[in-house]
Amino acid sequence: MRRVTIFGATGSIGQNTIDLIARDPDGFEVVALTGGRNVAKLAEDAIRLNAEVAVTAFDDALPELRERLAGSGIEAAGGTGAILEAADRPADWIMSGIVGAAGLEPGLRAMAQGTTLALANKESLVCAGALVLDTAKTHAATLLPVDSEHSAVFQALVGEDMSAVERVIVTASGGSFRDWPEEKLARATLAEASNHPNWAMGQRITIDSASLFNKAMELIEAREFFGLRPDQIEAVIHPESLIHALVGFRDGALMAHIGPPDMRHAIGYALNWPDRRALPVHRLNLVEIGQLTFRDPNEDRHPALRLAREVMEAGGLTGAAFCAAKDRALDGFIAGEIGFLEMAAVVETVLDRIAPQLPREMTLDTVRGTIAEAHRLADTVIGDRVAAE
Ligand code: NAD
Ligand code: MG
């Protein structure tokens, strides 16, 4: 029996993880499930999987969670502190599936018990790459990638020497607007941006896919995870979303990872690693697929990719500022305060303003401080834009 905890259990990654675990009730013992406001789902899954504890991130949602778990013998807890405490409960495998920078600290705390952390939360490496990797090293924790592109690279690297790697190419579907003319993008609505052509994911990452901010985050994530130089990482638009990433070696070989767009593959790989076990994913029929196509990502059309390159070059806490500014810009777009193309403009302005004042040292405190300052700056920039309209 393996003891597992799922952070962000009610989200898209969390539900896919639960789907796999629920298929093997004798294989897993569920320690903690955490969620946010969807307390009904959290309680339902906690009962179904007989978890030890269910935790909502929000104090004010705790009474309802308690009520729903009454008589089940399952503990209920609420608040950010309770999420961190859940990370202390001994577990063999922990899914980091919270969305946003809020996923960083639970992951760090989980690694402190020297466990295996399956990292779906890309913000952790974007905000605090060095800190995350150092924490894993200090506590002999195993860090496994779950983002499909990074899982693909990880799989292509099995048995390979990193010194033989020339480059890594991550693919991008191009998101909801890949076939839109550029002049139409400024008027893209929330509903249009929330509809992904290939993947079913949470709303925030779906919008980030349309703006290519998701790919921008993934370039930075790849740099951190695999210890690459910025010039070794590229993105290419691949509308079919079947090749997830490619690794180019110094002998000219390109190893591509091909699979259906189903996150249960990458999650299952991390769950079974280093073994490969059967997974309930669709088997591709290459003849039916017929062809795979690729397009230039065009950094003029997608400023997020250009910004990612600048962030990778700058390194350090620039990633935390980028991630936090992007999160606020996304909030602004979701709230209807700024337009689709303004998100990149907000992030760029925040990065320009924050650059001279970024601390050099990366600690949890400086990461937190940078995130708070980038949030404050982004709110100001968004406020100024709203006032100017
Ligand atoms: P989601 O919005 O579907 O779910 C997010 C989860 O985090 C929910 O359980 C929610 O309750 C919880 N949460 C939200 N705010 C929180 C907070 N402040 N504190 C604690 N918990 C909080 O998101 P998702 O699509 O599952 O994505 C999760 C992470 O995985 C993101 O970092 C995303 O970029 C990454 N990711 C997702 C996919 C995917 O297929 N969905 C693929 C690759 C990477
Ligand atoms: Mg991805």
C-alpha cells in the first residue's frame, strides 16, 4: 500500500490523479486531499477514497466541510496553515496540483519529509527554481515532472547523459486563438479564451494556453528542471498536441514523445515511476492521424514567449515577478478589467519596474516579498489602465 496525498484534489490535475488512484483501491491509502471552495466535491472524494483528512484552503469553508464529513471519521481542516500541515503527514507520493504561486509552499514543505513530489504546479519552478531544487536535494526528496511537456522530456532522457543534450523543444498547441488573425486578438472574450481546442484543463491554464503564457512558463520550468541554458530551449506550435516535447542530442537525433492529450499519462508515469504500468489512455492510431504539423511560434504575435526568454536570461527572482505579475494580469482579464493582449503589456511593465529592486538572494522570504511586490505593481498598472479608459 502506498500512502498518497493530493494537493489541489478538486482541480483538473487532482481529479485525473484521483481517477487513476481510484482504479486501484488496494494499491493506495489516501492521506490528505486538499481543495478550495468546492467543498462538496472535496468531501465526496474524501469519503469515497477514505482519506485521513480533507483540507479546504479557506477558513470560511471549513464549517461546511465539517458538516459534510460528519460521522465519516475523516478529519476536516481549513486555512493555509492547515494545507501546510497536511504536507507534514507522512506520505510516499504527493501530488502538487494547486494552481498558482499558492502551490509553492505546500510543495516545499512536502519535500521536507524526503518524499516523492509529483510536480504539476509549474509556478513552483518558475517562481523559485533554485529553492525548489535545493530543497529536494537537502531532504533527498524525489521531484518528478507532471507537466506533459516536461514529463515527455524526462522520459526521453531515461538512460541518457545530460551532457549529450543539445536542445529541448516543447510543443504548444497554440491555444484557442491559433487560427485567429492578429487584429482580432485584442477583442478576444473570456469565454473564447476559456475554450481549449485539444486539452480539458482548469480555466486559468486554458487562458494561459491561448496567450502562450502557459508555454512561456513551461520554457522557464524546463530551464530550471533540466538545468539548461536559455538558448537550449525552444517552443514550436504543433496544433495536433500529440508530440509533447522533443530532445535533441549532439549526434543530431531528435527523440520525440508522442501520446494522446490526456494528463493521466504524465500523472500515471509519475505515479508508477520508475516502472511503466498499464494506463487507461487512448492508444494512438498513426494512420488515422495521418500527419503531424508544426508552425513557427512567432514571438511578435506572442510577446509572452519573448518575455520568457528575458526572464530566463535574467534568472533569479525575475521568475517570481513574472509569475506573480502574470497571475494578476490573468485575474484582471478574467474580471473584465483588461483586454486579452493587455495581459502581456501589464507583465512587461511590472518586470521593467521591479528589475532594479529585486533582491539577489533567493530565499522563501525574498520569493514571498517579490511575489507581493509584483502583485502590488500589477494592481497599480491595471488600475492605471482602467482609469485611462
Ligand atoms: P484547477 O483550477 O483545475 O485546480 C486548482 C486546484 O487548486 C483546485 O483544487 C483548487 O481548489 C486549488 N486551489 C486554488 N487556489 C488555491 C489556494 N490559494 N490554496 C490552495 N489551493 C488552491 O487547476 P489545474 O488545471 O488542475 O492546474 C493545477 C496546476 O497544474 C497548475 O499549476 C497548472 O499550471 C498545472 N498543470 C495543469 C494541467 C492540466 O491539465 N490541468 C497540465 C499541466 C500543468
Ligand atoms: Mg504543459
